Amino acid sequence: MRISLVELKAQYGAIKEEIDSAIRQVIESACFSSGPFVETFERNFARAQDAPFCVCVNSGTSALHISLWALGIGPGDEVIVPANTFFATPQAVSLTGAVPVFADCEQNFHNIDPASLEEAVTPKTRAAIAVHLYGQPAKLDEVRRICRARNIHLIEDCAQAHLASYKGKKVGTCGVCGCFSFYPGKNLGAYGEGGSVITADEALYRRMLSLRDHGSLRKYHHERIGHNYRMDGIQGAVLDVKLRHLEDWTARRRECARIYRECLHDVGEVVLPAEDPDGYHVYHLFVVRAEDREGLKTRLHEKGIATGIHYPIPCHLQEAYRFLGYRKGSLPVSERLAGEILSLPMYAELERGQIEYICEEIRGYYGK
């Protein structure tokens, strides 16, 4: 049996007629860049995330960049980001000319540690980015309290957390804005690149609308320097179709996680992902921890089971940020987790028999 880490073809097969029809409508109308299909998706996604406004862009990285840019963050400023995240999070800070300051993650849920965040605040800090890693919401109450007390913006990186919530409130609505990725492998994935920012701040919304389209809200009238971050019409149409199925797919991901826990509950060598009782985890990834991570990974590969590591090198130790002066030992929790984490296959179409096969091989590796 061969099991991939992510399976996109099965999802397409289940909604093929809807997808093909939506793409055909875009082609027949020739609305290829921004336009009505993107606008419809913006309205529907904003509604799904309980937000008044949504700006669609061409990637999750662009979403992060445009939100920082619209807030006026730039050279001389600092933005606190977790070390345990994908490189796009600090990279977006660097693209504004500001400096990313890295905070450690907490042990149980792998998200930004509020205590480490608070220690990282300086007079130059303008914002903090809370990443909802793997689909698990960060400790938003504590993070928001710190940001408000220090008068800094809270930006939520929701790239892996579509429809996740914290204490009943959708992610992306607790800070000044929430940034999403629609990379194909995400819970809500485009057929190419895509991203969005949601916000309740109308002035910020209008600045982002302008910045994504060459600094213009009206054709050939440019009130500021912007960029070309527009979303393609086909991506808007595809995402709008998929959005109708997202709640069902999310429920299925959570069921897959339950089966994993059921099958691995007594394998002490494997630490299963903790689920914060205050959060609604949407399981973009199912990430376990094992001290013998490489051996387990090799065993599963030999048995036809694909795995991943999200992420093998904490951002503060990346070569690109060597100039910031971080060293091994600077952020010990993130560094330790980077050597133990292993992502098991996770997607809505994963069948119980496949999960049981994966778990049997893990159990067999540890002699269970």
C-alpha cells in the first residue's frame, strides 16, 4: 500500500463537475484577473470567517506582506514572529524593511509562547504575528493582552487554520487582521497560488485594496506606490466552489485525527498532538513527536507511507537570518521540536483502513 502525505486528485474527483463548470465560466467570460469571481469569493470567505472585509491576493506571503505594509511597518521597526513557522512569516517582515524578532514556541501546542513574546518586546516593536500552526489556534487571549498592553498590532497568520476558532471566535478576527494562504495543499487550496486578508478595519481594508493593485482604487489613478498582488479569476472561482465543502472536509480531518489517536494511544514512544480545549483544531497537519524521528520516518518510507517535517530548521537558525546573531540554544523549545516532529498523512479523503495501516507500521516499529 502506498499512501501520500497529501492527496489532491481524490478531492478533485469528488467535485469535478462543479470545478470544471466554474473554470469554464471564467474562461467564457474572460474575467481572468480579479473581477467578479474573486469578488464573490471575497464576500463568501469573509462571511465564513465572520469578518466584515476580505482582500484576496496572489499568495499567503503576499497576504502577510500587504497587511504589514498597509499598517505602515517599515525600516526601523521590529515585528515579533515565532521561530517555529514557515519561512514566509518572517520573510514578509523583511520585505517591508522591518526586522523580525523571533520568539520561542510553547511545548504542548507548538505555537508562539506568550511569555517569550512578551520578553521580545522592545521600544521598536510595532507588531506581533501569531501563527496558528498545523491548524491549532495560538493562545489568543494571552497574546492579545500583551499586544494591547504594549500598544502593538496583532496580526494572525492563519495560513494553516481555515475555519479554526479560539473560544468560539474565528481565527483572523482577534487581531487587526488575519492572513490566509490558499496554496494547493492547504485545507482550502487553490489550483495554483492564492491568499487573502480579513479585517474589521475599513480604512486598513481600503489601503490593502489599493496596495494589491499598483496603489490604485480607480483605474489609472494611483494614490500610493503599490504592487501587483491581484488574484486570478480562475483561483477565485475554484476557491468559491471548494468553500462550500470546507466544513465537511474539516469534520473529516478531525475524524481522521480521532482515529490516529485511537490507534496510537498506547504507543508511548510517539507523542500525539495535544489539542487545546479552548481551540477548534482543523488539522491541516497531524504532527507527532518521536525521539527516533529519522528511524521512524525511514521505516514508514520503506512501507510506502509518505511523511513530512514541518519544519526541520527553526527560522532563527536559517542562513538568511544569520546576520541577526541567533545561535543554537537561543530558542530551545523550537530547536528541540525541530528534531522530533513528524507529519503523518492527513487529508479529508484518507480512509480508516489507510490510517490503521499507518498506525500498524508505527506500532510494529516500536514492537507493539
